[in-house]
Amino acid sequence: MCVVCVLCVATGLCEDWDSDDNPEAFATACAAAGTLASAVGDEGVAKALLDEQCGISLLTLLESGQLDLVHRCLVIILELLAAEEHGALLATHLLESGVVPHLAQVCMTC
């Protein structure tokens, strides 16, 4: 499965489920976000996320209010910012897409 597809699965399920009514969708969203968090340390994966303008999708995960998804999203952000080759571009994208300013609010509510 491509990197973008994994992020789409995580955010799509995040937007469409009520965790009480569909525990399988929540588990799948967690698995997809966790898979991406594990893979994003690879420069190719980080570049693919930059190419796809991942900020909006990361905001969706952050805004879910689900601690499991927020944690996975924070790991993704940490790994993106640590990317050697594209770290500066990714940091700029995360700032411009509203992810960085939104982090303080998310941390206060979780």
C-alpha cells in the first residue's frame, strides 16, 4: 500500500467513525497511523508525505481527540521534522498548514 493511501485510510476512518459504534474502524485508523509513524523515518516516505501536502491529514488526526491517534500523529510529526534531506521543507509545510500552531491546543485538551 502506498504511503498516501495509508494516510488516507487513517484520516478517512478518523472522520467517519464514532468509536462506540464502529470499533473496527477505530482499530484500523490506529493501525494505519501507527504503520505510517513507523515508516516515516525513511526519507522516501517523508518525501512522499511532503509531495502530497500531508498537513491537512495530520490536522484531522490531531483534531480527532482520540489519544491513540494523537500520539501516532505526534510521532509522525517528530519523524518528519527529523528528516535529514527534507526536514526544513517539511517544517515549513507543517507551519503553513496550521499543524504547528495547533499542537499547543491539542496538547492542552488530551
